[in-house]
Amino acid sequence: MSSTIDLAVRDDDLDLPDRIARFPFPFVRDTYRYSTNVEPAENPVETAAGGWGRHSVDIDGHYLDDLAERERILGADLTRFQSLPHMEIAQWDAMVTLMRMLADAYPETFALERDGEARLFVNRALGLEQSFVFGDRSTLPDPPLRFIGRHLQEDVVLLDQREGALWGDAGLVTFAADWSLRFDVGMSFRQIHGPVPRVHTEGVIPRAEQFLMGLQAGQCYRRTNWSLSVDRRLDQSTETYPEWGRDRRLLAEGPLEDVGRRLHLRVEVQHLVRLGVSGAIMFLIRTHLLSFEDIARVPEWSGRLYSVLDELPDDMAEYKGITRTRRPGLRWLRAHGSVRP
């Protein structure tokens, strides 16, 4: 299954596959610092390769593979789904909201119909139809957030608002980038972001929390975040560090010719939605991975990525987990990318 975006590739000389043309390249300048970088959602973004951002939920050619990977991970570790008891209505609210979002964005694939109290959700890509009654757990095979996770490439976290703060009290997260939902569930927004360097002294986290608490029902905003990844490994959770942590060292010590194929720019497009029934804030995290080889096919991207990695302060590189991999990445980009002297 694939989806396209109605933005033409800007350079007629580039013949680029969807994975490049639709990649959300995150850098708009040659340096990077933490910021709230929040903007209204569903405004298409043009890039040097094409474009992205028309929909708040994103379905692409990896859809079936990513869903299969999610099921594999959940089969091995049920703790990737967490929900505190008071988040039951928020789960239902999130599930129905996501069903509507899918049906609105991809009507040829998804549908949500209502007949009195009963609703019918259809996913033609999976050949599935599920009827249910909002709030009646007996009408679903799984908890609501777990159920809708079978149909999304996004991870989902639900933030409760109380006591003048936000709290991460539910989620379905199988594709985390060096963090753990099991560890974070029940923490406040500021506690969750405690390890991030610079953001507290610069006031980024308090400003972000105040912004989120001011969202009105139905409002949706987005931001991006990024890191580097070895191979197209979506699951880089704390729980599986022994499986992927060693790849950083092996790549750094290995031959340079492997770097372009194996080292990936990992970009999260994060959407923030105020739910209407529960008042919770739904945090969607969609992970995109693109190899350095593919990035080098877009000269503007390879040059900018080189500048960002070269200038990035050491404490930020350490937090992002790229201390080992950025030097091989820089060497490869110097050798194969469009890098200005």
C-alpha cells in the first residue's frame, strides 16, 4: 500500500522514489538548536526533493511492514502499551479521533460509519471491519488505544491535564528513540524532558507545556525532531539497547563504504491534538528513516546535513546518541555528498 502527496518534485533533473520525495527533511538552516518549533498541522511543506505534511496521519509504502513490526514487538513485550486507569475515556476519544483522521485523509482505504450508538470502522488495506459502541470495552478485541495501534504507523502518547501540568498517563509506543514508555508513564511533562540538555535553562520546556495546555478542542499542531540511526531500525527503545547500541560502535569502526548504506537520518514528525471528549492531548510520533546514500541524491540536503552535524554542540550530540556516528557520517558526506569546502 502506498500514498502520494500532491507536491511535484521541484528539480526536474531529479528522478526520486517516494521514500525520498516524501521525506520530511527537518533542517531549514545550517545550524540546529532545541526549540518548540511548533506550527499548525496539515499545511504542506515543499522541500528540495518534493514535499510532505498534508495529513496529520501518514500512510506510506512501509505501512504493512511497519504494522507487522509493531505486532512483533508487542508480542515480545506487552509493556509497550501502558494506560493508567483514569485514561479509559481518553483511549476511546483517541481511537475514534484517529479513525476519523484516517478516513478523512485516505477515504479509499479507511471508513468510519455510525448507526445510532454503533459505529463501524473499515480498513480495506487489512481487509478488516470492526463494529463497536463507544465506551463499551466488550465490543472491541483490545483496549481502544491498542486496537487503533494496529492501523497506524504512528506511536501514540496521551497526556492528561491536571494540577496545572501535563502528565504522560497512557501510550502505545513501539518505535521509541532511546526512551521507554514503561519508565515514563505517570511522569509529568517536565519530568519526562528532564534529561534534555539546554532546554530548561533556555525555558523551552515550560513554554512548550504552556502552549500545549492552551490548545482548544480539535486544534492540531506539529513539530519535528531528529537523530541518527544505524540501519532502518524503528525500535530503538531503552529496553532493546543491547540489540542496537553496539551497531553505533561497529559502524564507527567499520569501513567507510558501509556508512552511506547503513547510516540513516531519523526524523520524527510529531503531531499534538487536543481531544474533544476527554480533553486529553494526543501526541502522535511518526518515524521516518532515510539513508545517507539517499540523502546524497539531493545536493541541498547533503550539504545542509553536513553543516548541522559539524556544528552541533557536543552535549546535544551526546543526548541524541550520535557521538559515535556523526564523525563517520561527516567523513562519508565529505567523500560522497555535495559539501562545500
